[in-house]
Amino acid sequence: MQLGRVFISSVFGGMLDLREVAAEAARLVGLEPVLTEHHVAQPGAVRDRLTREIAACDTYVGLFDRRLGTVPAGSDEDRPRAITEEEFKLAREQGLRCLVFLSRAAGADREPGLQDFLDGEVTEYRSGLWTRPYTDEASLRREIAAGLAALRPRVVLEIASAPEGRAARLHLRDVAPAWTRPDSVLGPVPVRLDLSPSARLVLIAFRRGADSRSLVKEGDILFLGEELGVLALPGGLGDALAGVLDLAASVSRLVTLEVRSADPAVLALPWELLGVARHPLPVREGLLEIVRRLPGPGASGDPLLDTAASLPADHLEVLGFTAAPVEDEAPTVRFGASGGFGSSELFWEQEQERLLLALEGLLRERRGRLHLPDTGEKEDLRLFLSQAERPQVVHISCHGSVQDARPVLFLEDADGRRSPLGAEELLAWSRSAPGGAPELALLVLAACSTAGTVGEGAAPPHHRGAVAEAGVAHEATGLAETLVAGGLLRVLGMQSTVSDAGATAFAEKFYARLADGADLSLALRAGRVELGAKGMPHEWAIPTLTTRCDAGPLVAPRGSAEPVEHPFEAARGTFDVAGVSYLEEGYVGRRDAERRLRRAFATDRLIAIHGLGGIGKSTLAARFLERRQADGWRVLILYAGRELAPSTVFEETAARLGLGRPSGVPAEVAEERLREGLKQALRAERTVLFLDNFEDNQEEADGALKNPALGEALWDLAELGGEDFRLLFTSRLAVELGEGPFEVRQIDLGELAPSGCRKLRSLPRYEGLRLLQEEPWKRVLSHLGGHPKALDLLNGYLQGKPDRVAQLLADLGPALEAVDAKLRARRQVQGRQLLVDRVLATVPDDRRPAFDRLCLLAVPLPTDELEALLTAEGLAAPAADLGWLRDHGCLARTVAPSALTGGDAIHRLLVGRHQEALAQREGEEAVKAWHLRVAEHLVQPGKPLSDFGIAAGHRDAAGDRAGALELYGKWARSLRGRYAHSACLQIAREGIERFPIGTDEAERLALAKLLLSAHDALTPLGQIAQAKRQLAAALELLGAAQGEEALFIRACTRLLVGRALAGEGKTGQAVSELNGALADFEAGNHLRERALTLGEVARLRAQTGDVSG
């Protein structure tokens, strides 16, 4: 009989899918399912084969629906039995643990024979089983996973007080029937758990911290584990556990060792290092997982008296709480013996990324929700834990330490400084929730020294707090044990220091298995394996689990629902579509900026994040907004990296809400209905409108708006949106909208702090930066500042070229001393300019044609579009060019102009110094050809209307100002066709102001056409006088032009003037203008239009009585 082998019994007809569901549930909790339909054809009797298969299992799962199944012919029994009956009978005879699941849907439709069998042998009150119903595949998967998890191979080591000290019992019932020895309980046996001086020294070194632990030899760890095994499992107890592990090893099965004791000193021992005969470190070996269980007051330690496990939740709320106080960001902070710790900035951003990645399946199937607060403020945690709909799983990532002989966590106060949290407060918060609040199913303390016996000491860099060696003065019972003793169900803690990278790796795998629906033993093993692979020496043994109940699972297993897009995924998809810069991995955040942003968001309608280009404004805003979207906010994105026309703000916002102007009504009515619809839509749901890269709408000198009317439009939109509407800007400049009803809250996003730069440098893609030793690194930072893009460029510059370091440092000069802030800023600008020069000099000649062209792009474009454009230019390997530029930090994903796609572009740090290169290398004609090609590309069908304005800029750069004006004309006419008369007028005026003309006839003609578009927009808006002025200006521009198109446009303009005069009753003047139109139509050979105009002249003459005329 094999440990953890599950025989699945049911009829085949109509239930093959359910059998596979049962098998998946067994695999999920680490057991081996047996499905006979997967077996090959075999000789011999079926019954004999079934007997052998069932005898090789230790667990039976029976699924019963409507049918009893096949009854073999030729049975010798009085009542022939069906195969399913035979399987159940054999399982009971062999002593298998039996689980039976009954279809709730079958009910009265069951065959009489099946119902008799169930009533007589399966569900009979005195000798039957505790069966469970199921309704569908999802409920069956959940029921089986929970039932099998409760039957996981488990050994319970009970250590209790005895007259002579302590006594141990070993309970082996949960490894039966595979465990065939007669005694299911061994003991009680007296035990002494005092480690020898040698073993205690090893334990002290293990727990003191990473530096000390790295010096502990493998033999020392084995010695400590062996001694612990001899002391805790004397005589037959150790032999029995070794025998169970032999069984587990033969089939690669995980066994849980549950250490039960009310004595904190017992729980504080390093059970993860336990060794027994033939298995010196079974936890590391993957055969054993440790669960510490603290019995309640007066409770028996006998597992037979445990209360039954509950079904896992259908929906699991998870809180990912990360705290990084400002003190922890300082490079040299160190406290004394009163309970501080050394410098250790936590990469909380990476922890959030890993949590999101690990829980992706849970979120997609809507089996759970992840909360990622903007800060690690203590008050926020209190509010989360005390609310009625609080999360069931709370993950706290922070520093741990000891203050006044008690373990604490260091969270943040309202100003971002350290705020200690002890067990008493944490327990009080958990008890303050309303009666209907769910219990905290699991608290994970991803911080150093939160379990076991801890004391004061200092943590090394990049570790999560402080812990002193066990046994020093001021020892304190671990936080985990205190919290469980105080009433929490389960607490996962760390019994020593743990590296930041190791803790993050552990969390990712642990939560991924937990989200799958596995129990905590399996999840703990998955995390421990990853910690062993990516952590520091012996860190695999640091995590501990302490409970006062079963070990889960906590949530319904994967596959319980169809996957859909989860809120974070939807938000990131929105940012990708809108082209907002977003670093999915490797983001280095600004906790202080996020704190200020959150406060501003709570009270202010207009918020602006401003700072240097390439400093991370867009990603900061995007990550903040993805959390708002997960909280139920609607996020709209409007690309502002172009000069916005005021009415365009309304048009594009309305379009994103599916609103438009109604047709067939007067313009003023259509406008009013659009405003009312926009007002209702914005106020129906909490909404934030994100305007990214707003600086193109501002004056470089002072940040004032280039078009004051844009400010009025934004004020208007904010008032329409109401109290729950927010406008969020990112810009290189502070955003000032002029006089208005609301103040714009400014958030200055400064450069990365030194700790942020260190985080950036630690990311895998920054191999070049890691070539710098500590002193050169400090010199580089003093010259470049914490500018992420400059550091990105430096990384590409040094990648694979370590010899460049010395020359760069020589060029930069000595590190800056503490000088005036303005002088330092100027020196850092000079340092970045020097770096840009060096980077530009490294671009190989064969990459220059692509690089030079990309520097001339007005906006980012998707990679495939860039490749197509460069290929059309005759470049041999555009894909390779783009790859090289991206790898060396020259090309990066950034914002795009449309709501269709993101794009790639050369960063402005490089562009500003290289825009003349193509003309110098290949001549002005090459520049013109490139601009014209890009312009043509941008106006292809399917592109957004706003691309007309971008294409116009490229046309003008190619020397084709007339073509630029023509594109604005097309843009305006497209808007007019959508009844967007105000937007049409705004675009026409923008084109007129943007491209002043000279004497060229083509330019004058294009401008005249744009004036006609303005006229066509003003007329339905009721601004007749202004409309007439557009016609007069157009006629003045056209003058005595004789080109075919000029004649046609002049004739159309005169026709419009004549109609306007006729409407005013000025018939004579009207006829004169119409005659001029006739002449121009005739000169241009536009006979149809001439005929129509002639008819209008005739009608006017008839009205005056001139019938013959």
C-alpha cells in the first residue's frame, strides 16, 4: 500500500469528465490519483486487477450520480453487485480512508439499486460515511480538494508538560493504512530538549543573521538537526518517523510533521532542521514540512479530538501591505542596542509585482481580490483589519525588530517615518471588526525575526530587520507564537533574518500554490524550494508556520470558474492601448510621492505630477491608477503629448464614454445635449481622466498654457464631473491652468533617492551598472543624480564594456562635495550631457541610419510600424537596429499619441543633441524624404484623427507647409462630419495659428480652405459675423490666383458670400458675388457648379422682378 495514492471510483458513462476533475483535485494537494480508464489492457480477471489496484492505495474517493453501473454476469453472490459496489467494498475491506461525494442534482432520479446501496452501506448512520454533496464540476473540485487535504499524510508530535519535565507522543493515525505497524500512537516518552553547548552555538550562529549563517558549515547544520531529532524523538519515535519518511521517499510524497505544544520554548526550536535516521534534513529534502500547532487553553493534544476542517472560501481577499519608512532608505542608518537595525531598503515595489504575478490565476477566475495599498501607513492597516469586509489573508512586508523585549514590525506613520506595531495592537485591531467580518485565515509576516525566540541585534544590508542570537539578553517570544496564542488562526513568520530577494522569491511561489487551492504545507514547500534556490545559505529553513487549526486549503481550487481579465490586467491593458509608459517589472517607486498623491487624490479634483523627463512620472501615475481601477474607479486616458484643442478634450472624453452629438438638431441643442450626457456619465461612476505628457501644451519658460482656452475647458470638465471626478496630469513642468474654481495640487517628483538608485542597480537588466564598484558608483551618482533615464543610458553604455568605466570617471572628474543645491543641479546637468555625448559616440556606424531617423520622430510608434518605415527607407536590418538600440538604452517604450497603441521612441535626452545628424550624414533630401514617409504613414485609414496633427508637423518639417495645412483641413472636415462643430473650429484655428504662411500660392490656397472649414463650423454655432470674416479672409488670400483648384475654391467662397448677402436682403451685392463665382467656375471648367450657381442668380433676379434677366 502506497502513501498518498487515491483510487477514484464511479461509473464511466457520463462521468469521465468528473473523474478527471477528481484526479486534478488529488494532484493539486500533492496526491496520486488512480483512474482505471488510463490503464492499458491486461490479462486476468477484472476483479483481481481491481483488488490489486485498490490494495496499492490508501485512500478511496467515490463519485455517485444517478446510475449504479455495470453488474457483471456470473456472480456467485445472492445479489449480484455492480463494479462500483465492489470497489467500495474492497476499499472498506482493505482499510482505505474513504470519501464519498453524491450528486445533489440526481435526487429522485437515482436508480433504485443505487439508492438502496447508498442507504444500506454508504450513508447508514451508524456504520456509514460522512458524505458530501456536489452540484457541478466546480463544487466537486472544491469538495475533493478540501477532503483530501485533510487526509494528507501527517504525523503529529505532541509535547506536553509531565511531572518530570516534558513528555512526547507520536501520533501516526494519519499515515495509516500505508503505515502498517500496529501502534498508531507511540508514547508518552520523557524528553529533554536542552541542546548541548555545541549544538546551541550552531543555533546561535544560524539565527544571528546572514553573515553568521553563511559561515555555518553543512556538517554543523546536520549535527544540530541530528541532536534535535535524538532529543525530541527518542528511541522508537525517531525510528517511526524515519520509517514514515521511507514510505514518503519511495513515492515522492510530502508528509506534514505537526509539532503540538503549548510551551513557547518547544515551538521556538528549529524544527525545520530536524534530522532522523536515513533522512538528515527531510525538510530540505522535500519529504517533510513543519507545522507548529498551539492548542487552545485546556484543549487535548490528541488529533482525534480536533474539530473538523471547514471548506475553503469561494472568494479570497488578499492584502499585500508593504512598509518602507524613510529611515530605512538612508545609506548609513544604524541604531544601538535599544532595538534598531542596520540600513536595509526593502524592494517593496518588486514584492508587489510578485504578489500580483503569483495571484494572477486567482484574480482571473474571480476567486479572489488583491489589495495593494499606496503606502505602508499603520493607520491604513488598522482600517483594513477592523472593517466588516476585511481580507482573509494579510501579507505584511517590512522590517522586524525588538523593542523593550518585545518583537515589533516597523510600519509607516502619516509622514512616512517608522511606527512600531506590536502583537497587542495587532490583536486588538483583529478583534475590533464587526461580528460578521471573516476571520483572518492567514497572516504572513515577511519580516525578519517574527517567529521563534528572538532578541536584539543588527540585520545586515538587504535584510528585513534585526534579530539577535537566540539566548542573549532580552529574549522575547516570537511575534507569530504570540499572535496565535492571542487568537489568530495561522501566522507564517521568519525565525531569523531573511534577505529581501529571498523573501520576495519565497512569497511568489508560496502565493502561487496557495492561489491554486493547495493547502499551506504544499504552499510552504513550494516557497521554501524557491528560497533555497534564490536565497542565501541555509535560508530555506527560515520560514515557519504556526497555527491553532488545520492547514487549509484557504480558497477554492483553480478551474472553479472561467478565466476573465482581472482589474489590474485590465488597467495595464488600458495603459498599453493608450501608450502610457509602464514598467511591469523592475519599477523603482517613490513611497513619499505616492503618499502625497494619495492624499491629494482624496481631496483635490486636479492633480499634477511634474518632474524631469524620463524620471518615471507616467509609470508612477499608471501604477497608482491601476490600484484605483481595482478599487472601482473608472480610468480614462487622454494623450496630451500634443497641443490639445480645448474642444478636443470634450470630444475625446465623450468618445471614451461612448457619447456623441445627436444629428438632425440645431448645433446649440446638440452641444447642450452632449454636455448633459457627459455630466450624467461622469457623475454616474467615480472617474479619473489621465492626461499624460501635458508639457506640450505649456510654455517652456514658465509652464503657462499656450492656449488659455484649454484651461477654461479643463475647468469646465472638472465642474461637469462633480466631486468624484479627478483630472490627473503628468508633465515636465508644473501645471497652471490660470484662474479657475479649483487649485491644481502640484506633486514634484524628484530624482530617485540613493536607495532607489541602489534598487535600480540591483535589477537583472542593469548588468552595466553592477560593473561599478562602490566608490565609482557614488561618484557617478554625484554627477548624474538619481535620474532613471540617465542611469539607464549609463547601463547601456557600460554593458559588456568594463573598460569604459575608467575613462568615464576621468571625464566626470572627482565626486562633488556638499555644495549649493543650484550649483549641484547644474553640475549634474553637465554630467548627464557628458554621458549623452558618450552614449551617442557609441552608436555604431551601421546603426546610424536607423538611429538618425528615429531621432526625428515627433511621437513614438509601435515596433512593427518602425520596422516597416525603416525597411521602406532601404535599411538592410531594421529589426536588428531596433534591437541594438533597445538593448543599449537608446530606445524605450514610451507614450504614444493615440488610444490605439503604445510605441517606442528615442529618449529626449538623446534626441535634443542629435536632430541634425541625418542632414549632416545624408543630406537635406534624406531628411525631407523621411518626414514625408512618416507623414504618409500617420494618415493611413484606421489611424486616430489626432494623427493628422502629428503628420502635419512632419509635412512642415519636410518643407511642405501647404501639405501641413491640408492635413489640418482634413482633420477639421472629419470632425465637422461628426457634427463636432466646436472641435472642427478649434482644429481649424489651431492649424491657422500653428503654420503661418508666406507668399506661396499653394500655402495661401491651403489656408483659404482651412478658413472655409472654420466658416462651416461657425455657421451652425450661430456665429454668423465671425463666419463672414472667415470668407472675407479666404477671398483676400486667394486674390488673383489662376490655378484650377484656386479658381474652384475662390468660386465656392464667392458662392457662400453671395448666399449670405442674399439672406441679408442685399440682392444686388449678392448677384455681383454670384456672377464672380460663375466666372471662376467657367474659367476652371467646372460646368456643373456653374449651372447650379446660374440657377441661384436666376432666382434672385426673379425675386426682384427681373424676369428676363
